[in-house]
Amino acid sequence: MNGMKMKKCSGKTHSVVQLFLILWMTSLIHIAVGDVFPCSGSNMTVPVTKVCDGFYNCDNYEDESTCRYSATYLPDGESHLILLLPDSTKIRLYNATLLRTNATSGFRVRFYHLLLFNHDDEVLIGTGNDPSDIQSVITTITGDTYDNRDDIYVLDTNEMWVAVIGGRQNSRILIMGISVTAIDLLNFFPCSGSNMSVSVSVVCDGSYDCDNYKDESICNYSATYLPEGESHFISVPYIRFLRNLSTYSGIIRLYNATLLQTNATKGFRVGFQDLELGRDNDELLIGTGNDPSDSQSVITTFHGYSPYLPDDIYVDTNEMWFAVIGGRQDSHIRMGISVTAIDLLNLYPCPGSNMSVSVTLVCDGFYNCDNYKDESSCNYSATYLEEGESHFISFSRTTAVRLYNASILQTNASNGFRVVFQYDDGDHDFGVQIGTGYDPSDIQSVIKTIDRDIYHSPDDVYVDSDVMWLAVIGGTRYSKLEMNVTIISIDLSTLFACTSSNMSVSPTVICDGHYQCDHYEDESACNFSSAYLEEDESYFINKTYFPTSRLYNATLLQTNAMLGFRVVFRDWYNNHGDKVQIGTGNDPSDLQSVIANFYGSRDDGGAFHLYSNEMWFAVIGSKAYTRPRTTTIDVEFISINLPARWRMG
């Protein structure tokens, strides 16, 4: 009986086990077949765990675009800002936003700095509430986009969506923001002279949307009145303009207009202290009258970058306007402009030029005539120098544009002048003119012009006249000048003639350790004493970090008639243009005796053998650089008994 009970129990247990087995197999089949998402537009499936996770797996994004996104409702005039990470590199990103407004409104979509770096990065914009509906797409922005787009208007619908999609293999998306604003479709501003219209909400907001600026240029700007002699300053700091998000100080598509007015008998002088239009489609317009939208009133247009500041502009009317216009996609603008009301009947005509400048600018230390005549013609007083006396001119990091500084020097009838540049560093169109006589405006009197981009101290200039002038002239844009000049009254009859150079130098600079002659004659011919070395005796030259500008340092060595020298370079670093000369004999000025020239650096312990019982070694600095130069030299000279095969004859 117990056995029969056990048998029945065993049968029931077997049936239960079979049931659990069937249910388990069914669940496996369900997992294998039912828990995957079929991509409707392609022959593939993805696990349901990957659906609606913000990263697409289907080729056509169906695992993300079909998700139930909630819509954001915007009343008329309200905006929604779509923000991503400032620099997203997530591949297969899918970010969708749905927006809705009332039945009589539509949308304006504005982009704040949009960069899609890879070709399969995308932004899709569509109507309705279903991003998976390909037929609803109205705009596709594909990769390799590095600009800010024109505004997009989504019309005749009160529902729309925006999808940002990352590339499959590589993706880099930089979107500072996409602003979507609900607008009244019945209230648009027609851009006159163009076939486009824009929302009235963007008219006169300081950022143009019409392609001809009419939504900004027609605005009612108030004019600033200037009495005669009074100035108005227009300044734009150096900023890269982006669309006007709260985190940025500027905007692309900038439109900034200024109106100025003076009395009926006056006009204006426009002076440019700074002007940089860094992109080709940045503009500055200047016009007459009080209507910036009147294209016929434009008298001057500046486009894009120029290395020079413009000359002053004179406006012969009592009303004028300025318009600063930023580029559509990118904009770099820096500006400093002074506008002064002036009497147009009281101008200074620039001699030798077809221009005139305000009399208030003459002899103010800054030239306005293109030939400097408003400054060079001024009555400068002369400084008298006795023989041997010096006059010092110094500029320390001067950056004033259009600078004009003239000095006139006079000495007795039998003397002249030596002009010494201890330090001279300038750029752009900075220059120095040196002339004879009292009149810097006399171009025929110029004997020396030192032009821009100077990175060295020029050679001394000798003026064979008892009266001379020196003018320092700043550039018309960004002028940087650092200069120390000494002018010395000297007896020209005592000059030292450089035998191999077509020049003469003051006897006071001969044998001072710094050459002035082009071929070093004022130093190499000096009476150098020789150091005598016994066999195996050494002589060392060891100098660390010493200045080399125009340096001339010669060493003479001597040993007995049967010996020679071994030159060992232990450490040697020369600046560009510095060199070392090695020669035989005892006369460094004898160019025929030179057997080797070394440039650059050498720290390999290399050796040089010389079969002669007399030799010389000269360290010669470059004159090409004016900032303190440094060189390291560690050289050993050893008197040795050279075998015959080393003999150089």
C-alpha cells in the first residue's frame, strides 16, 4: 500500500517536472523571439534593452525615433532652448525634442554656434510629433558644418521636432544651443528689397536677420549732437561675436548704428585709433544723412582685415552715420573710432599730397598727412653739441600709432655726428629717417632710412654735416617701438677707414671688443698679445652665458717651432649668426690665414689639429639681433708634437 502511494506520488512528480520544463522552454522561446525590437526600415533587430536609451542601433534610428517623447508647450513669444554638452563625441547619439504651440502660431529656430565635425553627424527638423516619420522632415543639416545657420521658420503647423544625431563611427558635435520660439504667423516683417520675411520680434534687436540688414537699418536711431571741437568715441572691444546667449558678450550678425549731428556750417573728422575686421564679411559703413537704410548715402565701406589703419575721413555734411556689421557665420571685430565736429573751412592742406587735415592736428606729435608734412614741417628747435658731447633719444615700448618725433642737432662747422643705435626693435611700418640740415620735411635731405621689422641694431651712421635731424615715425596700425639712440658730435677727419669695407668708423670704437666694420677690421687688426705654451701645456677659454652682440674676442697662441696645437671643444653653444674663426699665424685680420669657420653649437668633445707654432682663435658675435645674446664656450688648446701625417703645411 505504501508502495502504491509512492507510485502515485512519483507519477504526479513526473507530470509536474514536465510542466515546469515546458514552461521554462516556452520562456526561452519568448526571450529569443519576443524581447527584441524589429527595425522597421531595415532587416535587423536589436535587444529591447537598447531601445530608447539615447543611442540608436537601427540603421534608420527606429529604436530611438519611435519612442514616446513628451512635447513642450510654448505660448506665443516663449522660447525653448535645446542644449547639449559643449563638445559631444558620443557615437550613435540620438536626442529628440518635441515642441507644440497654439493652432495659430508657428516656430522660429535659431542656432547658437553649430559645429558638426563628421560627415554623418546630423540635425533633423520636422513637423508634427513623430520623429520616425521621414516624410515630416523639412530640414536636414549634415556633417562638416562649421557655421551658424540662418534662422529656420516652421510655418503652417503648431507641432514640430528637432533630432540631433551622432555619427556611427566617429562623432563630434558642438552645439551651444538651439532656440525654438513660438511666433505669430500673421505678424511678420517683410525685408524690403529682399524676398524674405522675418518675425517682428527680431526687428531692431541689434542682430540683423534680413540679408540686407533692413530689419535693423530702418530703426529709429537717435542722433548725438556735437558742438564744434567736441568728439564722440565709438568703441568695440576685441571679441569673437556669437549669437546673443547670456553666456556670451557678443553676437554674430551684429548691427550697430550711430548717428551724429552738428550745426549747419560744420562737418566731421573720423579718426581711426584701432580697426580690425577679422572676417571677410565683417563691415563698417559710413554715410551721410540720418538714414542707415539708404544705400545711396554710403560714402565709405571697409571690408575684412587690413594691416593698416585708414587715413582720417572728412565728412562734408552736418549729419552722418556709422554702421558696424558682423559676419553671418563668424565675426571678429575690434574698433576704436573718434568722430570730431570740425570747421571744414579751416583745414591744413598737406603739401605734396591731395589731402587736407584739420588744423587742430598739425604739430601734435602724430602725423595725419600721408607724407608726414603736418608734423615734419613744424618749427623744431636745435640742440647744440660740443665735440665729444652726446644727445640721447630713448623710447621704451612705445605703441603709439602714427607717432612722429623729430630731433635736430647742431655742432661746430668742422665736426659731424656719429649716430649709435644701442637698441632698436620695431615692427610693422615703424621707421627712422636721418637727414642733414634743419628741415625734416625736405625729402632731398634724407641720407638714411631704417625701415620696419627691425630685429637688430643698425650700423652706426656718420653724418658729414654740422646740422642733422633724426625722425622716429610710428606705424599706421599697430606700432611697437623700443629704441635707444646716442648722437655724438665728432671730428670727422679722425675717422678710421675700414680697409675691406666701404665705410669708416670713429677712432673711439677701435679695439673696444665690439666690431663696427663689416669685416671686423676695427678689431681684428689690433695688437693682441700671444700666450706661449710648452709641449703638452694647455690653455683654456671658458665663458658661460655672455652677451655676443657684435662681439670680437681674439686669442693668440704660440709654441716652439716643432710643435702644433690640438683644439678640443668641450662645450660650445653659439647663437644664430655667431661664429668662431681659427687661423694660423698671429694676425686675425689676415683673411688668407683663416683655415676654419665654425657656426652653431658643438658639445661632442670634437678635436681640431693644427700644424703651426702660431695660431689665433676669434669668437665673433652676430650683429643681427639686438636683445642680449648669450653664448657658452669651453675650449682647450694643447701644445702637442704632431706626427707628419697631421701636418697641414
